[in-house]
Amino acid sequence: MAIQILSREKKSKKVDFSQFLNGVPARDYVFQSAPYEQQIREAAQLLERADAVLIGAGAGLSTAAGLNYGGKRFTDNFREFIEKYGSAYMTDMYSAGFYPFPSEEAKWGYWSKHAWLNRVEPSAMPLYQTVYELVKEKPHFVLTTNVDHQFWKAGFADENIFATQGDYGEIQCARGCHDKVYDGTGLFHRMNLARKDCLVPTELVPRCPVCGGKMAMHLRCDQYFVEDEHWNEAAARYGAFLKEHKTDKVVPLELGVGFNTPTIIRFPFEQMVRENRDWALIRLNLDEAVVPESFGSRAVGINDDIARSLEDIRREAGAENLSIEKAGEKDEE
Ligand SMILES: [Zn+2]
């Protein structure tokens, strides 16, 4: 009996997520005044000189990549939901997810479509592939609050990704009665084919295999979010990456992280740059690229379309590689 308990303890190494969080914003935010082209050059140089890159990605990256939750992409794909539930509630995919669906058939009718459109059907978006191209030659790690699986699709290795808030491709017990998540992609496919009048047939509604209760999307939206073994392993690897590279030249490359949930990426990244003199922050954001003034040249905050800035940084980094190669060739001659 004692042996069993010991082995179970060894297997489930729970990681305390709060150790990675920080709720304290900087007091000296500024929009940097340097011209765009200069910022692009500085960002490219920081990446060139980095020993390791720590990517932090939020909703703004996926929006810039084309996985837009509103506008025509929403109205084109969710017309029948807007007609059924009303345009006052069905304004975009973010708000629609909070609609109080009256039944499990209605809930899964919506979520199977949402998950299909944002997680299952899209292949790797070019912008995510650009991120991969930028960092693939260096030690890197991805911390993301996005749940659309794009980092995996773009080529990042599972061992280098920690998606803290779940995944649209997975489902869990709605009460989190056991620490396991289940692949939902096959189910969503069947639901998509069978959906009528925004509802899925009752026989497709999933039930918890342990308690028999309702299932839910594997998304952190309440206290029942399941942190399964894979989640805990990813959290541990994130901690190990930070420890391993603490004294290296690390560039936190923050992409599209706003002020909705700044405690997971934005504030902790700032704290780490503050504490490690050799770290330098690159922050790309459409309109919230403020950086702490006290970081001086150890921060580049580019307030622009992320797709444009990333592409320009890659071009600049490529040009720099080229000039280094040319210089090398000359030396050999
Ligand atoms: Zn259950």
C-alpha cells in the first residue's frame, strides 16, 4: 500500500502556477520615440546577439495572424447563431463563447463550430511560421495564453511550448473531477456534420467518463480548469528554461500581449528583465507597446501591426546574417 502511494506521488509532480505570475505593473511606461526603422534594426540586433529567446504570445498575435474573432469572419461563419440567439449577444467569437446556452446540445453546437474554425481546420498561419523562422536556430521557449495550437502547427516542438490556458482541441470534466483532458477534434468533426439549427444531436453530447457529469472545453474560465500531466510537465519545463538561462543573454520576445491578463506574460517578463541585467525585452503590440522607461536600451517596444513588424525584423535579421556571411567570406579571401 505504501509503495502505491509513493509511486503515485512521484508521478504527479504538481507545479504551482502562481510562482510564474506577477500582478505588479511597471510605473514608468513610455511609448518609445525612436523611428520605426531604427526600432526594427535594434530588435533584429537584440535577437542576433541573444543566447536564448523566450517568446510570450497573447491574443494579439493570433489576430494579427488572421484568426480574427470579429468582423466578417464571424458574421460569415456564425450567421445562423446570430439569427437564433440575437446580434446583441452574438457580436464576435469572444462574446459568443460566454452566451448562456440553454442546453448541452446548444453549448456543443456552438463550441464545436468555434473550435473547428479556430483550432482544427486552419493550418499553420504564415505569421506563426515567421516567428518560428526567427528563433529556430537558438534555444527558445514559448509561453502562450493562446489556445489555438498554432505554435505546434508552425513547427515548434511540444517540449518548447507551455500553453497555460488550455487548448480548443481538448475537453475535460466540467467539474474537473479528475486530472485528465480528452482529444475533442474527432468529436467536433462529427458534431459539425450533424449540427442542425445550431444544435448537435443528444447522442453526440459528451459525458464525463468518471463522474458522468457534463464536459466542458479545456479552457481556463473557472476554478475547474484541469491541469493535467502534460500541462504540469510543460510548466516544469518553462521553469527549467528560466533557470538554465538566467545568467545568459535572454530576449523575451513578447507578441500581442495586452492588459487583459498581463499577470502571466507581460508583468513577469518585465520583472525578469528588471532582475537580469543581460536580458532585453522586445515588445510588439498594435497599440499597447509601452515599455518601462528605466529599461533604456534594454527594451524595444514597437507599436504597430505585429505582422508588419515581425516580417520587417525577419528581413533585417536576414540582411544582417547576409552581411556577416559576406564579411566572413572577405576574411577568408
Ligand atoms: Zn467528472
